[in-house]
Amino acid sequence: MTKQFDTIHHIAIQVKDISKAVSWYIERFACEIEYQDNSWAMLKFSNTSLALVLPEEHPYHFAIVTDDLES
């Protein structure tokens, strides 16, 4: 039986400037903008997403998608 792994939906890192950070990632990596406003942005990669957040607005964090919260 093959074990089904949970999925990391996204990892959030803090940046000083959302627009500058989005531009930096888009210019260097094969990813796309899923969402962007003045306080955070979500970049989609093939295997996960990266949230860029302002320190005063959002903490560092990661999000996991799972079907089993009891484990």
C-alpha cells in the first residue's frame, strides 16, 4: 500500500516591499502571481506556493493540506 502524503500548500516569508519582492521572484523563477495586494502576495510554483508578507501584517507560517486532522 502506497502511503499518501499531505501537501504543503504554501510557505510564508516576510519581505519589506511586496511589489519589489514579487518582481524579484517573477524575474528569476518560473512562477506566477496568484494574488497580490499591498500587504501580501501569493506566488504559484509547480509544487507549492510562496506567500510574501509584510512583517507588521502577517507572521511567518506554513500551511498544510490534510484530510486527517485527528492524527
